[in-house]
Amino acid sequence: MSSSGALVCPKLEELVIKGWGPLDIKDVVGTAAARALRGVKLKTVTIVIWDRNGHALPDVSELKEHVLRVETRRN
């Protein structure tokens, strides 16, 4: 949501997040939950971690409560 309370990208259905290391999933969960409450639930969230150091993939169990499909993988 924007600072005015308007929903940003109301037609957004898929979100892809790519990163180089551990990901703090809290903000992603909060965004997905807020969208779901407003009736614009994300269909898919894909998280791709480019990490060769063996960091764990984020726990997405809470995210799955607010998104229809969640995928995680290392690249």
C-alpha cells in the first residue's frame, strides 16, 4: 500500500524475488497478507536465492497462508 492507503499494483498476480543471500521474509508476508485482506490475493510468489554459501532458504509457511502458490529455489 502507498502512504495514502491506496493499493499499489492492484492487478499484480505474481511476485518474483531474487536475492544473493538470506532473505527476511517478514515484509513479504506483511505485503501478501495486506493484499489478501483487501481482496487482491497474490497467485504466485517465487523466491530465488543466488547463494553458494549454504544459507537456508526462508521459511515460507506463514507466506503460504496468504498466497495461492509459493516456490523457493536456489539458482
